Amino acid sequence: MTNAAEKSPLWRLMPSSLIARLLIVMVAGVSTAQIVTSAIWAGQVSSDAKQSLSESVRYLALSMASTVQYFSALPDNVRPIVLDQQREIGGSRYFLNLNQNPITLPEQMSHSLRSLILEEVNAVLADELGVNDVQSALVMPEHAVVFTNGTLLTDLPDRWIRQSLVLEPRPAPLLVSQVKLRDGSWMYIATLLPDPYILDKTRALTGERWLSLLLSLLIVGVLSVWFVRWQTRPLADLAAAADAFGRGMDHAPLQDSGLRELDATARAFGVMESRIQRYMTDRERLFGAISHDLRTPITRLKLRTELLEDGQLQQEFNEDLDELELMVKGALQSVRDSDIHEDPHAIDLSRLLQKLARDNTLAGHPVTVRIASQPNFIGKPLALKRCLSNLIDNAVFYGERADIILEANTSHLVIRILDNGPGISDDDMKKLFEPYTRLAHGRHLNKNGMGLGLGIARAIIHGHGGELELHNRTTGGLEVRVVLPLSN
């Protein structure tokens, strides 16, 4: 089966969990939709704001031009008197002043609409007043200089500005324009925008907007996790049932989930499970019956062989019949040892391995056990005992000794059985699990073996969802590695 991660580098970044993948897709889709709609909405808001602001600023500039025209028409000796009255009494939305030279104002407002406002004001003032010397700026009150000596607006008496400008509770930006009059003086006029805080309102993607987007994503993420876990729980139950069935353990019946596709899959799995169980039962019964029935003709053939007069021919017939009987016994043993009908229980593997080591030590075989960790494992005790006993017997018989190491991590436990034998070639290692396969080294040491032990051991390990591996050691000898999952 081809790994999807090998097809595209993009899949390497994707998590392996279905819940995580669905969550990523849903959150990415909602995020994209939110960002696109917010961008469209922000563009519309910005367009409407520009149009509205342009119209209101134009009316404000016309009013400023009328004020400048009024003061420009006053006699030179009357202007200071009118300015003082305007400051003390109020009644105007503008703060006015006369300076001999223009004041350099700091440009501290970096709003995207600043250029629109200033260009509109300068154009209207220049057109209405018929002058070219017009300077405008947007400044905050604390940075607005009103006199050529550097006096700030905030340094003036409150009664001079409270009638026209808003400084509390939150200062608003000021539109300051300077127009050169016919006598060479500069009229200084400061005012608030039609909506003092309109620059803040025209920011479509404000902090509050981003906060609402994040809250939406959070809510969608939580609901997605809950919904996906709820909908995929039947898949987890189906996987657990398949795993239990593969290990020969009972499992609770699969419940209907209400999802048509998943229920159809669960029903198909139930039908498949029934068929396989029926097939395995029939196969075991048929195989046992055939093996048992074969003993009768073998016995009759042996009796008839005794009637042969040719001694050489009689010996050859007896050898063939003995070999045939041995194969029948091996087949029965294979079925009996690999198909062990027992319920899974908690197994203390460290205790089991130490007991097997003591039994071999009493028989004169050097066996050591090192327990690196003591995991809790659920399995078939008798089957595992036969499997491990077979592997340890092979190690001490063919490899002179057995050193056993029990290790575990969060997902698997590993039992390593090391011996000091000659090892196995790569070609022989591939076919060693096949029935009735024996190597020259094994036949020399044990002529009565049948070559079924490793196949039976691997079948038992596979029945527990694990793997049985063989590796040649770099220092010489063979390492038999039993890997069992802890998720059972």
C-alpha cells in the first residue's frame, strides 16, 4: 500500500488524525471566508467613508473660507479686537490667530485619509480665496503650535479654546490651515473635523473586529472538535472491534450510529466477522478430522509392510510411513498450539520470563533475564508461554545460551532474546518461518525436529497484534525480537 506522504510533500505537514485534518479544513475554510468577507466589507466601508468625508470636509472648507474672507475684509486695527472678543466670548467653531510668518506644524497623523482631507481643504481654500499660499495639516492638540514663538495650543487659557475645540476626555485631531492674507500676514485657523473621531471609525479592521473574528474561529473550532469526535466515534468503535477480532478476543456489538454509510460499514464488518469465524471453525474441525483419519490408513500400511518379504523394501516403506506420521503429528500440533481457545488476561511478563529462565537454569541451560520496564499486558497467558518457551528453547539449543531483555515504551513492549549461535543468512531468514523448513545447523543438532516452532510462535504473536522479527547480531549470534502492542 503506497504511503500518501510519499506522493506529495504537502501531506507531510498534515497530521495523521482524521479529527485534526477535518478541524484544519473547517477552520481554514471559515478563516478564509471570514477574511474575504471582511476584506470586501472593509473596502465598502472605506469607499463610503471616503465619499462621506470628502463631502463633509468640503462644506467645512467653504465655512473656513468664509471666515477668512470676513477677517480679511476687516481693517487692520480692528482684527486684533475681534480676535480677542472671539477668544473671550466664543460663539465660533474655530480657533483663530494672526501671525507674521507661517508656523511649521508637525505631520504626526499617518492615517490613510489624511491626504484626502488636506488636498480637499487646500483646493477649496485656494479656489474660494483666490490665493496659492495655503498650508494645512492634521495634528493632535498637544502638538499644535499657535504662535511663532512656539506657544502650544494646550498652553493657552481654557476659556480661549473650550468654546471651539474638544480636548477632553479624549483629544480629537485638529485640522489646522494657514492662509496668507493680502497684507502679508498669515491667518491661523484650527477646527475639529465634522465628526471629530471619524478617522477612528473609518478603520474597518479594528481590534474589536479582529477579536470578533478570533472568537468566531474559537467557537467554530470547539464545535468542530465536538462534532467531528461525535461523528467519528463509530469509526473508532469499528477499529477497536476489528483489532479485537484480529486478536481472537470478544468485543461488544457495534451500535447503530444513525449515519447510513457508517452503519452499512459496520453491518458489512459483522457479516465478514461471522463468515470468517464460521470458516475458521469449519477449517479447524475439518483439518482435525482429516489428520485423525489419516492415522488409520497409516497404521494399516505399517501392518501390511510387515508382510513384505523384501527387507530392504520393507525398511524403505517404514521410513516413508514414519515420515508421513511425523508430518501428521506436526500438523495437529501446529493447529493445537496456534489456535488456543482461552480468554485474554493480564499477564506479568517479567514474572513469566523469570520462571522460564529458572526452568532452563535448573535444566543446565544458561539463561539470563533483564527487566528494563514492567508493562501491563493483556493477552492469552498459555499461548504466550508456549511461544516464549519455544523461542528460548531454540536459543539455548541452537545458540548455546539465551539473554532475555524486556523493554517497553508508550505504545509497544519488546522482548529481545539473544543467543551466541552462528546466526542465519539473509536468504535462509526469509524462508525460516515456512512449515517444515530446517537449516543444516538445526538438522545436525536435532534430527527429530519438524521445523514448525517458529511458524507457530509467529502465529501466536500475530494473534496478539504483534510481530516476530529475526536479526543477526553484529557481535555474532541471533536476536529474536518480539514486538507486542500495549493498546490492547
